[in-house]
Amino acid sequence: MKLLHTSDWHLGHTLYNYDRVEEQQSMMSQIISIVSEQKPDLFLLCGDVYHTSQPSSAVQTMFTDFLVQLHDANPQMHIIVTAGNHDSATKHEIFRTPWRSMKVHTIGTLNKENTSDHIIKIEGKGYVLALPYANTRNIPEGFFQNLLDEVNSQNRESLPVVLTAHTTVKGCDYMGHSNATEFSVGGIDTLDIEELGSGYDYLALGHIHHQQYVHTGKHNVRYSGSPLAVSFDEAYPHSVTMVDIEKHGAVPVTTQIEITNPRPLVTLPTEGVATWDDAKTLLSNYPADIPAYIRLNVEIENFLSPNANAEAVALTKDKQCRFCYINAKLKNSGGVETKVMTIQELKSEAPIDIARQYAKDKGIIFDETMQTLFQEALGRLNEEMRNE
């Protein structure tokens, strides 16, 4: 079985109030070309299709148009789309029946009563256990293994078995995710790879934006990563992954296919920080004909002028680049750098990290019990929003 693995598209995402439709459409066009040329048996989008649980009608139309074009590029291919923690579960479920006529399978919620909803057989090619994001408290113990056992009992032809998950696996590289820890990334707590069971040939993961293998000794657990950077800290190549699995039990062969962003995210200076005057010089000298988003890393002694943003915007007036923000770092008398957060940066913080900082400022010990209670309350709130 040959499949294209991708995740974390975050359609509808805006970058410092700049619309990113041009880039997202370019990404989708490139993916359609890849599918047209390579003719995979399966297209797998593992969660976070949208950036919010309530995407605009224009953004939803853009995605449905893409699905039709993708089907037309390779009519024999099955298309499986699972919901991530940013998505609305119900929006993935509404059109499940009509989509099936085009071999499109959309999975929004975890069906604990009828597990056959999650088992998709691609005739003569393989099995896919398509599982969307679900809070760990809503997943019955042994659920993944029971599904895998059920599929393996059916798999008399020794066809490849693919499992999907949108989660944080312990030991993954979370580079680019702000305030991530070894215990939680993007509001999803880490879990041991063993909790996802055994018996699959390839585990297609979503949620972490940095493409990578999760080392298990089998070379078959992979995050495809996001095809477009969502933040300036995602300073690495973005891609999709083509996977070939000869048969059940075989080691998957993967090929990383880079996606080109027509308007990349650029930080000036490329390393370290600059004085405000040097940062303005770098921005002034940035080529006028190169489209990009620009972040300035600036070290300040006390404060920046209230006109600093206006100065930066003026320097890009006749350029194709778009100035986004000044990432100011305050150097105190002790030589320790403290980041000065903007409103936009605050919005990008994980809620639990804001809670930790608030507790610290108030002199409160934010212990494990408080963290657990906070995460449970947040999880219930997110679940209600996803099911609206």
C-alpha cells in the first residue's frame, strides 16, 4: 500500500492579522500535483484541518473544493480525514455519508460502541484504523489494542495495517511549539507509545508540527509535521510524507516531500538578537521583491519607543514583505534576558502556561494536583466547544 501522510494544516490561520489563504492554496495545489504524479492508494490527513473549531464558511469551502480536486486527481484513491484537537468533531461527522461516494472518509468522534466506524478496509491494499483526537479520559483502557486485534483477526491476506492518532507521544521532538514540555504539548498530555498498542505496520501521527520519527526500534512511527509553518519558531523544512508498505510485517519506506511556501516566515537577524538600530538596518536592506513575513529579534536596555512598530511598517512600505512584530528581549542588569511578551504572543501561549505564570506571580505553588484539575476543566471546555 502506498499512502500520503500529512497533518496539521490549520486552515483559516492568520499570522498577525495577515490572511494566509494564498499560501494555503499554494500548499493544496502542490499536494494535488504530488497525488496526480505519484498515485497513492491512500491520502491520510491526521487532524487539525482547521485552526479553530468554528472556521468561516469561506475556509470550509476552500477545503471541500480541495477534496473534490484531490479526488479528481486520483479517483481510485481513498481519502481519510480525522479531526484534531483544533477541529470541531461534529463538522467532520455531518457529511460522512455523501462524501463516501467519492471515497472520502471523515472521522470526527471516537465511537466506543461501534468500533467498525474506525476500521476502513482498502480492498486488496490494506487496513486503516482511523482514530481522531480524543481526550485520554474518554478512551477506554485497551481501546487501541482491541481495534488492532480485531483487524489482525480479519487480515487473512497479510495486508498492511495503518493506525492514526492525533496526540503527543513521549520522547518526540516538539521544536517550534511554544512553552511545550516533556509532559504536555499544545494542551495534549504526553502518552507512552505502548498505550497505542501493537500490531500496526505504520503509525501515522498528527499534532506535532516538526516532521520526525518517534524512535521505537521499528522505524514505523512518524509525525508527518505541518506542510506550512504556523509560527516563526517553526524554522525547519515543512513537508508531507509518502509511505510505501509492501505487506503486513514489512518495514515502511518513507519519502519526505518538501512543500514550498510562497511567503516564508523570516526572522531578522537570523541568529541571536540585534539592537533596534541594527534591526532597522536589516529590515531596510531586505530585498523589496521577496515576499515574506518578517519578525525582528531585538535586545533592549529599558524600553522601545512607542513608535517602533510604525517605524518598522514604514520601512516595508514599498516592499513585498510583511512586517509582523518585534520580538523584544529585555537585558537586565544581571545579564539575564527576559522576554517581553506582546499581545499576539500571549494569545499563542498554552492556557496552562499562562496559569503557571499567574500562580508564580501570586506566589502560589502550582502543584501536580492543581495542574490536573486545571487540565480537566480545560479538557471539558474544549470538548464542549468541539461538539458545538
